[in-house]
Amino acid sequence: MRHVRAVFVLCRPLQWTKNLLVFAALLFARQYGEPGQELRALAAFVAFCLASSALYALNDVLDRDADRRHPRKRLRPVASGVLSPAAALVVAVVSALSAFAAARSLNTLAHEALIGYLALGIAYSLFLKRVVIVDVLAVASGFVLRAAAGGFAIEVEISPWLLICTMLLALFLAVAKRRHEILQAKAPAVQRPVLGDYTPALLDQMIAVTTACTLMAYVLYTFSEATMRKFPSHLMPMTSLFVMFGLFRYLHLIYRRDEGGEPEALLVRDGPIRWTVILYVVAVLLAVR
């Protein structure tokens, strides 16, 4: 049971919340309720959950020495010695193969997005995470691939606005996470080499830019001619209020509570963030009905 629990922890199920992004196309394209579309989106979600677990297992093997020097990451199964690197690699391979099995009912483009996500994740684990600025761009690109795969899976036209907003929001979260890491680490460059190339001031500037760009991109999307034509209720611009509050709430958590290191945990733990997401989804459902 100890090893079963270790495998469960290795797969990081809490991180699977990031893969909910594959349902964005289903929501904005108003395909929920259409025959087979929800199942296709669910298959894409399961495939990306398994693929992400494969990448987490690989990353834990490659980072086991650095993780042992981290106050929290040293408790991870591989770093703590509960699971051997070989066992973790087996979990990674099985998870990756299972991801392709889950995606077998999807089309070619969805498969290519899954392959691209795995390739990007492997490249990130091997070397991209050591290149300043490229590291956060790679993380954000993984979210774009998730959003694109959701559209490919249900075979709808993917709005450029969806990809732009996804990229900017993911970049905002990635930069905020780097800021938290550099402030919390006693020896940043030792625990994560790329942190030595960042400074809090630089990351603050990047957060300010990505916050403004994310909000502006979403507002422009809601007021665009295509959006107004597609959703005649004209309620979509009102959803900007939830995006605005969510971003500002996250900034409050970053600068007043020194959080931001685990965005997926905040989604579950922070009440205002959680309710903002729920109310946003409800508002979008009302706007696109």
C-alpha cells in the first residue's frame, strides 16, 4: 500500500485540474449536449491527465537530486527514496501509453497535439527549464496545446482568441510561480538553476505586463464583432468582471500572502478564486446559450 500511495502521489492528481482547459472549446463552441461531443472532450481530458502524469514522473526522476535539497520537494516519492528511479520511469512509460490508448477514438489533429504536448514536456524536463524566459514560455505553450487539443477532439474551429488568452493567462501563472520560488528559496540557483537568472524586480515587471495583456485580450475578445455576432445575447462582455476579479485576487494572494507557488492548489483552497471560476463558468453558459 505504501508503494501504491507513492505512485498515486507521483502522478500528481491535483495537477489534473490544469487539463480542464480541454473543455474550453466545448463550452465556447456550444457543443455541450451534442451527440458524442462530451465523450470526445472527456477522452481528451483523460488522455492529457495521463500524459501529464507521465511527464511529472519523468521530471521527478531527472530532478531527484535537486529535489532532495528542497524543503518540500524532498518528500516526493523518488527524492525520498520510496520509489526507485526505475519504478518511476515504468510509471511514466505506462502513463504515456495509456494516454494514447485513451485518445484512440480521437482524430489525427488531437493525437498530434498530444504528441506535441509530450514532446514539449520532455524537452522542458531535459533542457528548456534551464533557459531563462524560455522556461515560462514552454510552460504556457503546454496550456495552449491543451486548449487546441480540446478543439481538435470535437472538430470545431478554434478561435485565435482562445489560444491568445490561454497563452497569456498561463504565462501570468508561470511567472507568478517563479516569483514565489525565488522568494521562498534560500539558495534559488541551487534548487532551480534558472532562478539565478531572474530577479524579483524582473518578475514583478513580467507579472504586470502579463496581467495587463491578459485582461486586455479577454476584454477585446468579448467586444469583438465575431463574438457579438456569435453570442447575440451580448452578455459575454459582463464575464470580464469575473476575469478581472480573478486576476486581481491572484495578485492579492501573491503580494499580500506570499502565495502563487501552486496555482492548482489555490483553485481548490482559496474560496474567492474557487467561486470566481464557478460563477464565471455559469456566466459564460448564460451568455452562449
